[in-house]
Amino acid sequence: MPTTETHNRTTPAGEEKLSQRPFFSVVLPTRNRPELFERALESVLKQSFQNFEVLVVNDGSDDGNLERYKELETTSDPRVRWHYQPQRPNGHGPSYSINTGAQLARGLYLCILDDDDSWDAVDHLQKAHAAINATGTVDAYYSNQTAYSADGKPVKGALWLNALEKRLPRPGVTQPVDAEFLLSCPGFPHLNCSIIKRELYLGIGGMDEGIRYECEVDLYLRTLDAATLILYNPTIIARHNVPDAAQKANVSTQVNRVGKLLSQTTIYQKNLATANSTAVQDRCRDKLTLAYKNLAQEFAGERNFHRAATFARMALAFRYTIKWRLYCLQLELLAALRG
């Protein structure tokens, strides 16, 4: 099993001048997908704005794939730094890997790109840099992306924050927004579309390493709760490739329906208990209600009425309606009849 190693030229503390620091640090976590990773990395290196570094965090790829990564490392751009984590059966997870990259980063702002996605807009970092410089000290910068299914077809409908574009005071223009405005949209910015000030990221503890599914949602809520100035660019800058469920090569395809819902309840309970923002608290209540309802219906479909009734009552506690109260009574009756 390989040991953890970082290929990096270190600089004594205090000797690195601020002007020499990269503006952006791009964290690119990867595991057992060297071909897809190579495309993602290429999309970063093609950016028109060049004042950035790339932190490749290899999350314990198996020996066969690791050899290919090592080959890529020998020919990579000098701005790319490579970090290898020990092999584990299921890896350390995206949160751990991204936090590792954030700790190693030297840039003012952190960008994150999944290894199976890409930045299709070559001026993504150029526009982000210009907007941040023009505005001042920005805590977070969000944009949008398109999604494609495993067969290469575009996913229809508004995803993530795309639905907000028509509601902006100045459509099509990067501009300041607040948490309430962003959370009026049911979606969230994917990590590919998120740029966060490194100081803020580290200040809120980075990604929660105990969360694997929808860990980016947790980061989003905590960022909104802590941020003072947020910019939103409604343009499409990235391509997201929806994981093929049959491959089981992604966190979202390795977790079943109940597991996903339980992860969501963890995220929203946590942020409801810790957030100071009223908008974030309201989002958590709404999402907890929906998650508990979905769990109730999932268990009811399995004819596990005792468990279904428990989660149905939890949903009722957050959002009381007569219709849902009747559904709770129905489940409780069915549970009683089954003994």
C-alpha cells in the first residue's frame, strides 16, 4: 500500500510574497478515473486566466490506475501539484480529499472541479477574477453549468441555480446577491460552479468529512451563513456528466434511496441547529419536511408501516397540514393492524 506523499516545493513561512501567490487554487480530487481526470485537468489548463495552481488529490487509486496517474504526472504543467492518499477500499471520500487540497493550497480563492466534469468556458477564471477585483473582498462566487446524462444527451430543465437568472435585477450580469435570494431557488451550485475565499473555507471548517452524499449542499449552506459578500454569475461555465448508476463509480451511485435521504436529514438537521441566517434555517425546515415525507413514503412502499409512521410524524412536526395528518393516521392504523 503506497504511503501518503506530496510532490511540492515548499517555501519557508513568511518568504512568499503576496504578489507571488496564485489568485486561484483549483482542487481536483480524483480516484480510479485517469481518462476522465485528464480531460478535466486539460479544461483547467486551457483557461485564459493563468494565475492559478492546481492541487491534484488522488484518493488512493488502485495499482492499475495509479500507474496511469503517475505517467500523467511526469508530463504535467509545473503549476500542477500532486498529492497521493493511502489506498482504502472505498477511498477517503470527496470531503476529505477536497479538504486536503484546501490545506495544501496557496491561492486566495479555492475552486473545485470533479474529475469526471470539465470547465467548458475558457474564460471562467478570467471573468471570476475580474468580478472579484472590481467588487472588493468577495467571500463566494457562484455560476452555472449544463448536465449531460450517461448517454451524452443534455438533461432538460433548470438545474442548480439556473432558475434564478430571470429574477436578477440585471439579467446576464455578474452581481452581488444574498442568501435569501439564492435560497429562493430549490437548487444549489455544484462544486464545479463554486469559488470560495480560502480564508472563509478554512474558517468554517471546510467540507464535513463525515458526509459523503451531497456534502456540497452542507458546504453551500454553511458558506451562505458565514459569507458577507456573494457574487452570482448566471452564465454556463461547466459541463457536468451525470454518473452512470450501473457503474457504481461515484458517491451518488453507491448510496441507495434511503441512504441518500438519511444523509439529507443529517445535513439539514445540523445546519438548522447551527445556522444564524433565517434564510438558511427556513431552507433546512423545508428540506427536512420533504426528506421525512420521502422516507415515510419509501418505507410505506415496503409495507414497513411502523417505520413509515415514525417518519411521517416527524414531517408533520415541521410542517403541519390536515392532509398529512390524515396520512399519518392512515399509516398508524396500518401499523396497528400488522401488529
